[in-house]
Amino acid sequence: MLTSRFFRYLLAFFLSMFIGWAILSVSPVLAAGTMTEIHVSMGTVSGELKFVPNHLELITGKPYRLVLDNPSPIKHYFTAKDFADVSWTQKVEAGNVEIKGAIHELELKPGAKAQWVLVPMKPGTYELYCSIAGHAKAGMTGEIVILP
Ligand SMILES: [Cu+2]
């Protein structure tokens, strides 16, 4: 009698452990279909120094895939340190490489593509710019707004 109750508790314990683990492993970012893609071109084919678009809006707590590409003849940086600080980065995918962990800046060579999968966590307006000398001054800036 006592043993069968013990085993039921034990079973319930392992079941709840399993359910907890299952919930944790299906993070919102991994749930396909709920992720919003935002495409940003760094520079233009004709060499203009700008981000297209240069104004991004994201919503706090929602998963995003920032799809970056560089169609221009020179390399550029996607630099958004404060934005990165208040976002949770799941990964950055570039070519066949996946990078996990904190990211503050991405360098894209001509023709390169990268995808940054993240969840913005704190509302605010954050600056975006290209950190190559002269590019921000020439207009390669933008803003990323995280809405509540
Ligand atoms: Cu640049």
C-alpha cells in the first residue's frame, strides 16, 4: 500500500520533470511560424551609404529574424550595441556557421548575408550605424525602435 503510493509520487515527480523540460526546450524562438522576418540591406548596388530600410520597429518579447545582406561593392557593419544589450540573441547564422551568444556588431563583406535571431527585451529607441570611418557621417545610420 505504502509502496504503491510512493511509486505514484515518484511517477508524478518524473512526469512533472519531463513536462518542465519539454516546456523549456520549446522556447518561443524555436516555435516556427511565430517569428517575424525583417530584411535590411546594408548599402545599395550603386554604392550608396545607407541602410534600407533605416527605421526598424520590433515588439518587446517577440522573436525576430533580422535578415541582413550587403548588395554594395564595399564592406559594411551593422552596429547596434545598445539594441544588442537589451535583446536576447539566440544565434547568428552566416554561411554554414551558427554563432551563439552576445553579439554587438556584424561585419558583412560585399555580397554577404547573415541572419540574426533575437528577442528584443526592453522598449526604447536605439541607434544603428555602420562603424566604418565616414559611413555614418555620410548617412549610414538608422534607428531601431522596440515597442512595448
Ligand atoms: Cu558602411
